[in-house]
Amino acid sequence: MISRTSAVLAGISAAWLVLAAGPGAAALFGGDDVARKGVAEQQKRVDGLYSRYDEIAGRLSKLEDAIKAQASSASQPVLDLANQLQAMREELRTLHGQIEVVSNNIEANAKRQRDMYVDLDTRLRRFEQNAPAASAPGSTPAPGASAPAAQAAAQASSPASETQAYEAAQNQRRMGNYQGAIVAFQAFVSQYPKSSLAHRAQYWIGDSYYNLRDFKNAIANQQKVVSTYSDSASVPDALLNIASSHIELGDTVAARKDMDTLVSRYPTSEAAEKARRRLASLR
């Protein structure tokens, strides 16, 4: 458990260092302070839980030694020690459960961070590819188009406007405003249906519905990812989100089918690895 949590935290820290290395990247992710603060708070909580866990484990060991030393006597002090021992075992089990919950939260935050870095890399490549075209001389508005209309059309189709629209939707999601994120991502998909980020926007619509515990809409929107963007890297995550929604709805049969499909089609994906673990717990 400790090594797993440390590995997750180390990965997050390394990713932040990479992000911080580029001033342009930092500018694009000005809203990431909220996510970074959340990860730091989770790490602090894990450290506190481990400290408490070690303290109780030490006390438990001393009590066990004391009971062994007085095992030949059925006196009241021995019975009191036995009762304390049982109470401490219960507290250790509770702490272990809390550590598991916090560790899972950290893993989920790490995944969100990785998704943001993939988005950032995609946007930077698009900037590099489109910058020469944007600055090319001789480009003129279409014949008959007014200056304001031509300017509006150029803004609507520019990579910068597309990036700003996607980032604005992401900021809503990072702040926990999932309803606002849904509206913003839906507008993005409608305005930029051919964008290289459209499949991620559609995935985040489903994920936002999931966070709102609207599992039926989460399933419907993730199925759009599978059908509309069947060749995208978002499909494994969408299938896993569909399975999670079915579990929340109490339909474990459908959830197993979803995860079997995920493992069969995308066996090397991170989502498939998670599906295998969940399948083991369902059976």
C-alpha cells in the first residue's frame, strides 16, 4: 500500500515538474492550482493517516507483549488489556479503510492530471502546425464578406479560439461545476465537431454526468464516444465509465459485459487493467 501510494504521488510530482518547465504550458493551465492544491491536501492526509496507523500498531505490539507476559494469570488487568487490544485492532481496520479511500482519490486525481497533460501536448502540437499558416501573407476575407463578419469567422475557426473554448470547459470541471462543464463541452463538440479534442470533450460530458450521479446520462454520452469516436484513445475510458455507471445502478450483469468487452478489445490499456481488478471483485 505504501509503495503504491508513493509511486502515484511521485508520478504526480514529476508531471508537475515537466509542466512547470515550460512557461507557455503553465500559461495554458493557469487553473491547475486548484488540482495541485487538492493533490497536496490528499498527500498530507495520507501522511497523517500513516502516522496514526504506525502509532497504533506500536501500541498494539506493546499490548500483545504485555498480555503474553501475563498469560498465566486470568486477572482483571489481563482482561482489560485484551479489551484494549480488540479496540485497537478495530481502529487499525478503520484507518486501513481510510487510507485505501484516500489512495484511490489520489489515483483518480493522477489520472485527471495525465489527461490534462495529454490535452496540453495535443494543443501545443496544433499551435506549432498552425502558427506558420496563421501568419502567412496574402490571406484575404471571402469576396463580399464584411470586415466584422470575416473577423468573427476567423476567430471561430482559429486554433486559439478552439483551445480557449476547450480550456474554459475544463476549468469548469476542475472547479467541480460539472453542470457548467457539461454545457461548455456540449457547446465545444457542437462548434468544433472535427477537432482532435472532440472525443475528449464528449468523454468529459459523460464523466461529468457520472460525477453528478446521473448514471443513465453518463452511459448515454459515453456510448456516443464509443460509436462516434470508435478509433480514439477515449474509448477504453468510456467503456470503463459505462461499467462503473452500471455498477452504481445495480446492474452487475451489464457491468461485467462492459468490462469483458473492454479487456477483450483493449487488453493493454490502463482502463483494462482496472477492469480486471473490478471483475475479480465482482466474481
